[in-house]
Amino acid sequence: MKLRFAPSPTGLIHVGNARQAIANALFARRHGGSFLLRIDDTDRDRSREDYVEALRTDLAWLGIGWDEYVRQSDRLDRYALAIERLKASGRLYPCFESEQELAAKREARIRMRKPPIYDRAMLRMTPEQRAQAEANGKVPYWRFRLSDSIVTWNDLVMGRSQVKLTAISDPVLVRADGTVLYTLASVVDDIETGITHVVRGEDHVTNTGVQIDIAQALGARPDRFAFAHLPLLLDEGGGKLSKRFDGLSIRALRQDGIEPEAVVSYLARLGSADDPAPLSMDELAAGYDLGRVSRSAARFDMRQLLALNRRIMHQTSFEAVRARLPEGATEAFWLAVRGNVDMVSELRHWWDVVAGTIVPPVLDDEKEYLLQALALLPDEPWDAQTWKGWTTALREATGRTGKAVFHPLRVALTGEEKGPEMRDLLPLMGRARVAGRLRIAAR
């Protein structure tokens, strides 16, 4: 078994792409297969080298490794051979219409209430007509003549699927400048690199029918590949995810402080019968089943991802996160705050609270109480019992109870209405810092 992930380096990988990469990697791992990363960079105008590096970086960050790595730009000679083979068999034929002529044809067919598919007019060209067109300076592009059949396969997600080829225009496989298009290059690669299973988005269903026909024209068996089409992933508003949504790129999630385990765990089970849970790649692979993926579109919900990220943060050890903590942060700090953060990026604020110089709000209505708190502030050394002893003394001195005892102190010392347990934060702050904030809040 061999699977592949084949992104084009024309933008940053977003959660929709990542979901497909994760599905391929987990399925391969589950069944002891291999995983190929293929960079589909035949579009020379839009492909960028920095996006290639970004793709590799993002996949590595997610924990997705690959057994093989190829780039389509290194395989142009293989596509040239396939092109000549299809020309020789009569399945690839030259076309000379301009974009304006094709648009006029489509509009005419629509007016006649006919499907706006290509009319194969160029198949009727005589050798003399072709020679005349080329003598007039026209350079052909090349279309693949589809067979007049219905292509069927048993999709591992969608079940029995079919594409009626007579309802589709013969696809352009080679541009006038000689560059090959994805539709052909992908088939050649899948055949020659030994791919057995193609797992991708449902927007490729029609493409699959076409590519099966091309594969057979190149000599591949009808059952050469198994296919699985994942339903589209929608954004929170119900729209299709796009590379334009930079906020949902893997780079943006990483920079925001989302854990890779959260992204993988969430996307691996999104739209399936299994609830997302914080699991390792091996744990996810052990139970990964394409048959449990729903045939309906799934909606990416950032709140669910954050909830999963929070669960992972709460379980993470100090050693595992140490390198990403603010300079000087201790294990005591991490244990105190990890239950109250969704992402690593939030740690900076809490480090400022316990070790920085935040300015608390002035609490006019609580001035007298805060001055009493300052007067009763215990001497150091402090430990986890200091908060309880201090607030007990305040309760006895003021007659206050419950929230009236704790809340003004939390706001004065942290600037926040809620957060980590004060018994854990207080020893980290130290007496001088606490006393200074009490004075500011009581002004």
C-alpha cells in the first residue's frame, strides 16, 4: 500500500489541505504502507519556492513524515513521454480555438439549451486545415479525447461512485506553450511511483473519473487505484475553506500557539463518527477508518479546536513545554497557570502578572479594604498556605465573606476578573510586588 499527499506550492497549507495530509498519513500508518510527499509545481507562474519550504515545515510540525519525496518539476521528461504516447494512440488531439471562440461556443450551446461542453470540432480537422492553422501562426494546445463511458468505482468514503464522461468536456492536458497540466501529470506520477490509494477532497470526484480514463489510456488496469473522497471542509460560516483564509493556515495556528497534537487530533476525527480526543499519531492511526467518515461536509469550528488544545495544555509536562515558556519561567509557574490557558501564547500575560510590572486598576470603592489587606499582608517566606492564612485574617478583621473577600484582591493583584488559583500565584509574585499593586489599586 502506498499513499501520497500532493500539494501545489501556490500558498500556505490550511486546515483543509492538512486534513487530507493527515488522512493519507494515518491510513498509510494504519495499514503498514508508505507515504509519499509530492510537490505539484508544474504551474511555473504561481509556484513559489518559499511555499515549498513552508509546506515541508508545516507538515513536519504536524508530525507528518514522508518515506519518499518528489517534485513534478523534476519529472517533465516522464510527462513528455506520456504525451507522445497519447498522441500516437490518437487520444490526445490538437486544438486551435482562442478563449474568445470557446466562450462564444459555450454561450451558443447554453442558448440552445445544450450542456456547455466542448464540441470536439478540432477532431474533424483535416491535415491540410491543421497545416494552414499552423502556417497562420497558431500554436495548438492539446485535449484528451474521453471515452464514451461511465466510470465507476467503490469509494472508501462515498460508496459506489460514478462519472459520466459524455457529460464532460475533453480536458486540456497540454498548454500551447507545451507545459503539462495537473490532470495528466498526476496520473503519470501515481502510476510510476506505485500509488495504490488516492485520498483527497470530494471536489476531485469528476477529476477522478477523467483520470481513471487517462490511466487506462496509458495502459493501467481499471482497478489500478483505490479512491477515497473526503467531504469538503467548511469554515464556521459554512463557506468553503480557501488558501486566502490565512487565519486558518497551519502557519497561523502555529504562531498563535496551537499545539500540533491538537490540530492533528481535531482534523483526524472531524466529520467522522469519532469524537476528537487528544491522541498521538500512533494512537490515531491504530483506529483510523475511512469508513467512519461522514459523507456530509464538516464544519471547522475554532472553538472546538481551542477546547481540544486546552485539554492538551492541561496535560503537558513542564519539560515538554519548557523551551517555549517566557525566559525565567519555572515549573511552579507552569503548574500554576496551565489550567487557565488555551494556548502557549497566553503564557506571556501570566508571566507579566507574576514577574512583571502590570499596572492594576484603581479600585475606588475598595480602597479601605485594600489598605487593610496591605496592613495584614504576611511576611515572607510564602508558600501555598499563605493565601489562605491572609484571606482568613482579612475575613476575621472585616467581617467579609465569599467573593467580597477574594475578588477585590484578585483584580488588584492580577488585573483580571478570573484566572489561576491565587494560592499558587501569590508565592510567585512575592511580597514586594503584591504590596506595590495593593497601594496602586487603593489610590
